[in-house]
Amino acid sequence: MLEKRLEQGLYTLWIKPLTANSEGNRLQLFAPNEFVASWVRERLLDIVRDAAQELTGRRMELSVSVRHNDTPIVQAVPGVGSALPAARAPLAVRPRRAEEPGLALPLDYTPRPIANTRWRFSFDDFVVGPCNELACAASKGLCNDALAADHLFLSAGPGLGKTHLLQAIGRQLSLHSNRVRPNIACLSAEEFATRLVLAIKAREAARFKTEFRESVDVLLLEDIHFFQGKGKLQDELLLTLKALQSRGCKVVLTSSFLPRELNEVDPQLVSCFASGFLALMDTPDFATREKIVRSKAKSLQVQVPDDVTDLLAERLTTDIRQLESCLNNLVLKARLLGRRITPELALQVLENYADQTATPGVERIVGFICKTYGIGEDELRSKSRCQQTVLARNTAFYLCRKHTDLSLAAIGERLGRKHSTVLKGIINVEREINRQTPLGRQISSVVNRLS
């Protein structure tokens, strides 16, 4: 029964090595070592208890301990699939070999890549904006062979859609591959490392390498910055990537950092990371955040007023996950209380989330300035010398310098001006503010409203 309920690798690694004794309503499980016993206690005890109750028709008291040579054993837990014994019947226990470590893992562990068939996301529910359109296009191109590379590296901060695109790629390739059942391994870098370590301890490293290097058709690996400072794991990953590359397999890697920003990583591995197409995903602008809220509201089958949409998009600027979570909580709270979704209710929910408006980005500053001075973005970036436009432009320079880490040259590039023009505009604004002139007080009011 447990073999049918659990994933094969999970069952083989953690359940199969267990043995059991049954007395009345008490079921004792025995593990080969404390490592396995602790893992089963923390993660699988409820599943085993439910299976035992279903088989016996009564609630069983479970305990998990380490098996010793003198521990009487009735049968292995896999036998729960038939019937639990009513009496003890001691069986021989295989003695531990001298060279086995005290916390050795089961030696019949068979490491296999994780074939993820429960894809959570697709391209259809990915909201595209200027911040991620290149990454989305590259991801789709990898799936339909329109991208002139088999390797894709997605870089973005937390909560900006890396996992969404990775899952969408897996879904698309699994549905439209030229193979009936492509072998797609989708896992985190930490999971890859853990599986390798477990395989080595179980003396199955050769089989692990064969599975990943020769059987995998697509490798989707998240958060590769985990390998920083882990030399031996880097060696294995490098050889795996080279083997997949030589076979023409598709590889997608994600990280919060670009390859050149990684520390304590072998230069060859950095070169391998950068050998494919690099796509950077930025913080979504205000319009994209609005689209995300509306898209999520549609999936929740709820109408969210425009003023609430604007409020959420204005307050939660740097993390899409928080934005979607906030909307989920707002909708749930409104339903539980039987109330309409209003800005007042939204503000109550927003109190539970970190205020992300303290450091506005360039896009938010530009949008705020255009709205405040009643001009369009094209006019702000134009060569116009209209007094109102120049004032708006200089204020934008000042705010970008105050709230972002961009250099003067980078600010000028974003707003279509030279480094010297940006510097001159900032000096003019600071002079007016310091002198407390009427114009300076006006500028101060605008600056304070943004803050």
C-alpha cells in the first residue's frame, strides 16, 4: 500500500529499510540507523499511521526507533500492504559490515533524477512585461527550437518568476517533445547535491552519474548559486553539464546572480553557465504589477476594484510572490467576513507585508513625476526646453540619484540625457531646496510625496 502511495525513490530510500513489530494497537517501526529513523519520524509517520489504520480498522500507536541486533522483527514495513502480524516472530538481522559508517544509508538506494509530471505553471498564466519579456521569449524559444542555444540561464531576484518560467518550460517540453515520454529532471541545486551525497554514501555514485549524464533529456536546475564554495560538487556538476551538452540535451539554470557575480565557483563552471543564452529578469514596473493583480484576480474568479489594484501594485513592488499572496489573503478575508473588497480592507492586509516602497526604482519615479507634472514619458525624455518639462526632468534626476544606486551616466541613459546634464539638473534642484525658495518648497513637497 505504501509503495503505491509514495514516490518510488521515497519508498525505496526511507520505507523499504524499515522493519516492524505489532502488538495490539501498538506498531513499532525499526530503522537501520538514527538518520533514517529521524527522517521517518519527521516526514512520513502520518502516512504510515493512515495506512496501518486503513488495513487494521483501528487507530495505531506508532513509534520509530533504531534497530539493534537483538531487536525481534516481524516483517518489513512494505508488508503493510497485506496484513499486520498479530504476534512477534523474530527474524535474523543482517549484521552491519565493519566498514559501514554508523549512520550509513540503506545500500539498496537507487538514485534517479526527479521526473516532475505535476507542473504547477505554464506560459499561459505568465504575465509578460518589459521586465521579463526577453526571458519569456527565450524560454519559449528553447521549447520550439527557435533559440540558437540549448542552454538557458535565467537570472532574477527572489519572487520575480524564475520558477514559473522553469516550470512552464518543463510543461511545454513534456507536452510537445518529439519523444513520447521525455526524461525531464527538474530539481533545485541543493536537491541535486543531496542526492549525489546520498548516492556516494550508498556506494551508488556510478549509477547516479549514469542516470544524470546518459538518461536525462532535459535538466532544469534551480538556484545554482548554492554550489558556491563547494568544490567537489562543482566538479560533478561541470562534468554533468558537459555530458548533457555533448548529447545536445536542453539545460535551463536559474540563479539570483549572473554567472560573473558568483563567488568561489570554478572558472570553467562559470564559463559553462555563460555558454548559453543569458536572460535577466528585472523588478516589474507599475503597469506589469497591475496586470499581475488583474490576472490573479481572474484566476480567483473575483472582481477587484481599480483603486485596490492600484494600491497593491503601488505598495508591493519588488516581489511578485508577495503581491499574489497579498491578493489571496485579501480575497479570503473579504469572503470570511462577508465584506466587499475595499481600499480600507486592503490596507489592513497590507500591514502584514513588508513595505517595499521605501526605495522606488527608476520606473516608479518616472511614472510618479509624469503623473505629478501632467506630462508623458516621451515628453520627459524629449529635447523640450519647456520650463515645466525641465523642472520635471531635473526632479526626476534628483529622485533617481537619491533613491537608486545608479550612476549619473546610467540615470542619463535611462532618461535620454548626458552625464553632465544630469549633474547640472541635480545641482539646480538642490540649490532651490536649500534656499527654501517657492520653487524649492514645491520640489520638496513633490519629493516628500514620493517618500
